[in-house]
Amino acid sequence: QTIDPAKSMSVSRRSSEEIKRDLTVTDGSSPASLMGIGTTSPQLSLSSSSPTASVTPTARSRLREERKDPLSALAREYGGSKRNALLKWCQKKTEGYQNIDITNFSSSWNDGLAFCAVLHTYLPAHIPYQELNSQDKRRNFSLAFQAAESVGIKSTLDINEMVSTERPDWQSLMQYVTAIYKYFET
């Protein structure tokens, strides 16, 4: 988003003029209370070029929170915990994909097909999903991780570890799925 320098300047000047005027008031009030610090004073509103200018302070803080923690909005949408909300999102994204039954963040992902299915919904040219099979774990994980890395999502999972275990660490797996969610959905 581009900020118009003319608008920014006028807001800065106006704010400076208001502050100067407020500081010269001699009714005994402190300058901080006159400038509206700690209050929701309309004189010090955000510039109109701000994407959250028309949003209430409560909604604005929620938007900031969701940027820091993208799963909070998902949990509100689906209800329940952040983990279950992310799981429901994965289930929704992979509806209709063959051989996919996501019920957890461990064994449901152990053949790489769930990663491929989720990423295929966003990057179909990178993943030939119809050609994949659950027995070729290494290929599945390689395709998924390469597809994610092609858009800047760095893999936090080790292919060798993923191929050799039936129950991958759910926290590591959830962290990687969260990175995918955050990239494509926020």
C-alpha cells in the first residue's frame, strides 16, 4: 500500500498545530491529557490512508493480534482451540482429495500426501497430485517442500525423519502447517 506524502504531511502539520495549541491552554490541565494521550481523542485520529483508520480501537487491536497470531482468527471462525481450528481448516482444504483423512497432526501426515493436497489447492502446477501414491513418501515430501519453498515457505521438517517415522512430532508438523496457512490465508 502506498501512502500519499501530501496526506501524511497535512496530518503531521495538523497534529503539530493541535499540540501547540493544546500546550498553550492555561486551564491547569496537563499537556498529556490535553493531547489525548491514553484517551481516544478524535483530534489525533489516524490518517485516512491507514487501512485501519475507520476501524474501532478494539477491532484494530484484534487485527494486530491476528497478524502476530494468525490462528486466533481461525479459532474464532471454527470454534475450539487453535490446534483444532487449524485441523478443521486442513480438512476443509483437502475435501475431495483421494487417500486423505486428516484426523491429527502426526500420523495423518506421515506419507506426505496431506501436505501435497493442501499445497495443491494453492499451487496446482507444482504438484501432480493425481500421479502421487502413498508408498512413495520421499517423493511426496520432496514435492510438497519444494512447492512451499518456491513461494518462500521454508521447510522446518526433515525429509529423512518424515520418511522414517509413522508418527511424526505433532508440534513440529503443526508449526509447518501454520506457516503454510499464514502464507496463503493471511
